[in-house]
Amino acid sequence: MSLTALVFDFDGLILDTETPEFEAWTTIFQARGHQFPDEWWMHAIGRGADQITETPIDLLQRQMGEPLDHTAIAGEYEHLRMARINSLDALPGVRALIAHSKQNGVRLAVASSSHHRWVDGHLARLGLLDSFEAVLCAGDVPRAKPFPDLYQAACDALGVSPSVALALEDSPNGIRAAKDAGLYCIAIPNPMTSRLDLSHADRIRDSLEGTTFDHLVSSVLDE
């Protein structure tokens, strides 16, 4: 059996949006005398917004025990995180892997729990949007990760069976979504997710730097 498709997560896998987001919330909480808990972030990584029951602003309000100006804090958060995210390039190895895969006829897609405006916008900024045959995001399917819907839809859009597709993920929620959909999955942790249990992936790699699609396939098929 050979694998013919590669499906990328976006946040934390193509672009490290997660570290700037965590740092922004940490700054906001500390400015008000509180600590942004790692536990909240680790639970939330890789989930769709519809899977999160308490937002960071709700959490801060509960910790402080007083009403907060949600609009003002949301604006502060956006300013802090976007100043950093907009300065970032794709993570190491991503561009080369995409280019090499396309040259060798590998079908490429993105499956992200974020919304199209976010994912498509950053892919366009990075010059990568046209590299993918399909980009599936929250709102395209009934349920975001950790449910398998996004990966199933990505494979449907490519016209391939999940059994011949390989997912690249950085979080337990994403890994669960990919595996439940029937894909092979390799975990590539970023600074935020390196502390999480990624053992349900078929393989874990430190980085995509210096790798090719053939190398990735060999690591999951040649056991």
C-alpha cells in the first residue's frame, strides 16, 4: 500500500499561532494580578471554538470576581497576538515539504478547526494558499476537532480514502480527529504542545525540517 495524500493542520503546524496567543493571554492575566493557567490552554489546543465552554475572558472574570469589559479585553488580546503572528513565517520545513510533495504528485489539503477567514488569510499572506487542493475549516462540517469530520471532509474533497492519507498534527485533539477518521498521523509538536501527550500519533517528529513526503510515509509504514 502507498500513501498519496497529505493533510496539514494549520495552527501550530504550518504557522505557530499558538505561542503568541498563549503569550498574549499571559500578559493580560498578569497585568490584572492573575495567572493564565496552562491547563486551560492545553485543553483548548486543537479544538474548535464550539468545543470550548469557558473563554479566557470568562475565566479571568471568574478569577477576579467582578464584571469585566469583554470588548476592551478582546481588543487588547487581538493587538498583542496579531503584532506577533503577522511577523511570523511558516514553521521550519513546511515550505520545502509542500513544494517537494507537489512536485511528486502528492494530493495536499488543510484541515483546521479555525475559520476560513483566519486560515485562508494567513495562507495567502504566506503565499501558500494555492498550494492546497482543498482547505477545510470550522463551519464546513458539523463538528470541529477532536471529532473526525474535518479530516473525513478533506479526504472527500481530495477524492481519496482516508486509508491512503497522512495527517500532520501538533495536538492530542487533532491527532484524535485524524486517527478516528482513519488517517495515518504524524505529530510535530511546537513549543506549546511539546508538553502534551502525543503518543496516539503513529510517529512523533521534532520538526518537519529536512524531511520529504517519502520520508514521512516510510516512518509510518516501515515498522
